[in-house]
Amino acid sequence: MKKLRLVLGDQLNHKHSWYKDDSKDVIYFMAEMRQETDYVTHHIQKVIAFFESMRNFADWLEERGNLVIFYKIDHPDNSQDLSKNIQALIKAHKIDKFEYQLPDEYRLDQQLTKIASELSIESEAFNTEHFLTSRTDLEQFFKGKKTFTMEYFYRDMRKKYSILMITGKDPEGGKWNFDQSNRNKWKGEPEIPNERGFRKDVSQTVKRITKAEVKTLGTVEETNFNWPTSRPDALSVLNYFCENLLKYFGDYQDAMAPNEAYLFHSRLSFALNSKLLDPLEVIEKVIEHWREHKDDIDISQVEGFVRQILGWREYMRGIYWMKMPEYATKNKLDNQNKLPDFYWTADTKMNCLHHSIKQSLDHAYAHHIQRLMITGNYALLTQTHPDEVDAWYLGIYIDAIEWVEITNTRGMSQFADGGIVATKPYISSGSYINKMSTYCKDCHYNVNLKTEDDACPFNSLYWNFLSKKKEHFAENFRMKMMLRLLEKIEPTELEKIIYRAENIINNPQNF
């Protein structure tokens, strides 16, 4: 039986059971597709990373003796229609069976289900063998519950996989969660080691993308590309994280600094989301390194990292498959404004936004607190439509694939889902930004002022947002204290706050 197996750009799992099959009657098909480059405007580094990783994966398959058909974006046989490409290959190679791995994006899942149903030959869908949960595990875990608290799911996963556990039921270190220890401000010490570099020349890939007139955003150093695009590269980044960054990861995972793009973060998210790395192997490697260096590394550093992958990553994927496709249209707060133009230029006098956006444009990366409490916070406080925010986040970040992006953006960041993911909106005035970063030190605006011309915009925007949306949060227990403080603001002062906030919202180019 001759088989055609489709491998998508985020299905680069070297450990998949498919590759134990050494049959010469299997053809693997991979393609650079306009439907993937064009459904949103992506960062140039994101397109490069996927194209490079796919080519490296195809080379790996060929080195193992597999027959691979790889369509680059300008390949003459690439019709840029996935169904037509598959149909043509089935006919040309007299294929008896079409196989594919279940996609992680809803739109692709629907597309491939339709393609398979229209074929005249047998077809079969396989698990990607990457995630530690199935699409429906989270829904089953919370069956009958009104709230979906991640912490309970995370603890269950710890028990299920015996990760950081004593005798199967008690957490190592005496606590399940060391989040309170993960909130230190970085003030220049301890010193951050130089980032792990590969420095690849990707100019030929850039030339191909440019020639195809793929619209992108952001910048790239064509001879100095520094993201892992092969499994050896990804493993090297993992080892580097363990040996150089893990020691301080937990302490400073929420910290922000203007001239440090990565701080102590691992930079493994693209390798994980493209499946070059397996989540369990990453967790086990980190824990193994910690056990060998317990005298030097506190458990809080390790637990904070494990929680991100074992808890949050699996949880967000579960929410995605539980709530799609309706989730993609949720706008519970009825926000309608456009995202300011400076999200594409970093041209703003607000220092925190300037640095966070410029870093994103330069590196296709910002860590979770920059995304949540700087760019996401501003978008929510200015009551931006979640569709606008979704498109920006999905496009600009190298690790953004819809299953993880939309739940973090529309749920955690924008509270558009009304509290499915987060129990309260993640908003703040300038005080939190000042607490967790050094952005405010050199800013044009004064973080301690609310309504003056040089007052930090986040301050008036924060109280204006609470004033405009207070009915939405009237029954939210976690918002009651802030709503009480809102009530104590003198009417004339609140009027000034609202006036300044509306000026910022309506004239973002001036700020």
C-alpha cells in the first residue's frame, strides 16, 4: 500500500512513531504555503524560522532514507492550494492511502477533515504524539465545574506524571506553587550570560520570501539569525538554559529591563511549538539538572519553569479545543477601538511600550509579562477590539500559533472571554510597571502623576477603564477593592482622569 503522509510546519516531531516505519512505500509531503504565510501578517523571523525548520526536518527524513517531496513557496508544482497539491500527488504517485497528523489549529483541522472526506482513497488522522494531554482531557477534568482553575489541573498533572512529587501525592519543597518567589525586579545583578547563539545565514530564505512578495513585519539580520531551527540547535538551547539561566529563572521570570530582550528566559517556545522538542523531555532535563545542582539552584526556579510547560501550556491548549470556534469571536467587554499605529513602529514616548514593541519588532519575541502587562495591558485599557489584538500577537511573535496565542490574548490578556481563563482582568496603572521594571526611570512621563500633561498614561487609563467597565465587574470578588477605591475618587478628579484618558485613546499618535 502506497501512502502519502502530510507533515505540517508545526509538526516537526523527530520522535513520532511514523518514523519507525522504514517502508519504501511511504512518501512524506511538506510545503511552504501561502495560506500559512498570508492568513495574518507574520514577523519576517517567524516565516524564516518555519521555512528553515521545515527544510531541516525534510533533510533529516531524507538522511534516514525516506522519500520526501518538499515544495518551497516558489516550486513550480506548488499550486498554493493544499487540496489540489494533495490530489495531484495522489494521482502522480498512485497513492492508496492519505495520512496526516491532527493539526493544532481549528481552521487547519476543519480544512484537512474536508480534504480527507473528498478523497477517493482511504485516509487516516494520527495524534501528533507531542502533548501530554489529549484535546478533550481538560474538558473531562473540569466536567460539571463552573470555573476552570489552572492550579487544580496543574496539580493533577504533577501527580499523573510524578513530576516534582514525593511518594506520589506530596509536592517536593512542601508547596505546589512558588509563584510568590517569582516576582523579583532585576536591577542589573546577577549578570545575565551572553545569549546562546547559532548565527545562521538565512539570506537565501529571505530572498525567496521577498521574491514571493510575502507581506511581513519586523526586521531580521539575514547573516545573523539566532533562533533554533533544527533539533540539535534546540537541544543546545535547552542545555544552555539549564547550565546558565535556570539558576535565576524563577526569581526574575516576571522582571523587565529596557536593554535585555531575554533576561533569564529559555527561548525554547518556538522549538516546543514547532515540536522540535518534546515537553516531557524539556521538563525532565531541567529537573535532572536541578537535582545535580541542588546546592546552587533553589526549587522555586525549577517549579516556576515546570508550571509554564506542564501546567499553563497544556491548560491553554485544552481551553482552546474546549471552546473553539466560538472562543475566537468573544468580546465580553464590548471593546471596539483600533490598535494604535505605534504597535507596528514602536514610535511612542511611553518608554515601556517603546522598548517592549521595539524588542518584538527586532527579535520576534517578548516574554509573558511584557505581553500581558505592557502591550496587552495598554490594549485593554484603551478598549481595543480583541480581533485587532489577536492579529498583532499572532503575527509578531515567533512562537505564536493560534491554539496558544488566542487563549492567552483573548482570555488572559484581554478578558474578552469574560473570565473563562482569568478570574479578573490583568490590568494595572504605572505602579506595577515601575515595580517590575526599570522602564519608568528614563520615561518621558512621570509614573506618580495621573492627570498632568506629563502624567503616565497608564494611570488615567486604568481608572477610566474601571469607571467605564464597572458594571461588568460588579459581581467579581477580586475586583471589589479596586471598585471601592474608584468610588472614593472625587467627581472633579475623576472627570479630569476621564478627560485625559479619552485624549490618549483618541490621539495615541501624540503619546
